[in-house]
Amino acid sequence: MINLHVRSYRDRMAGYRRVLEARSPETTLDRLRELAGDEIRPVRLWTARNPRTPADALARLLQDADESVQGNALLHTGTPGTALEWLADEEETQYGFCHFSCRSLIVHHPNTPGPLRRRLLDAGACSCPNWCGGRIPFRHQTEQK
């Protein structure tokens, strides 16, 4: 039997308002921290995309069970190095050296600690041409326009 939980109109609108909060540049840092733990996936997704989301909330979102939320937190330039180390270790434990999905991004993240970057480069996480060598970090979100 399929368990379908149908939300009421009121619940859906409350969730929609939280998505708008998560997207807003005016949302307070404390509120973004709260939204990082929201039960509704789009709220967490947009919290991970908000340029103002604090590092501790991004670290929480990087550990989210939803891969889309986790991926957006990984791409955020504010994600702390300790959280990136955790994710790199998790992926290495799960896949060893045959799969570098997250680590190929972590090696280029601007907050990756030097020792982790060297470890990932030695393991082959950077598949860029020889000129990169993991030295090309993500560009800041405002520079990508």
C-alpha cells in the first residue's frame, strides 16, 4: 500500500512562504539556519542556494539525505572546509578511488583545505587538463553573470 500524505492548502502555502524566505537575500542568518532543517525539500534546496546562508547551515545541508540539496550545498562558495572534508571522506569510504563525483568538485572548491586538495589530486579527483591541477576554484556567484 502506498502511503500518500496530502498536505492541506494551508500547509502548502506555509511551505511556499518558507521557500520564498529561503530565496530572499533579506532573510536573517538565524532564520536561514532554521530553514536548513525544514521538512520540505524545496525549502532546504533554496536555503542551500541562498548566497547569505551561513557556513554552519551549509555544513548541515551538505549532510542532507537528499542528493539535490547536498549538491547545491557543495556548489555554494561559503561551504566550510571541515564539511568538505567530511563529504570527501564519506565518498571515499563508499566508493574508494573508482568514483569521484563529489570529490571532483571538492578539489576545485575555494574552501578546500590544502592537505585535502593535495590528497584529492594525488588520488586523481581532478580530471581537468594538465594546466588546472585543482588550482581553478569555483567562481563567486556574482562573478558568473
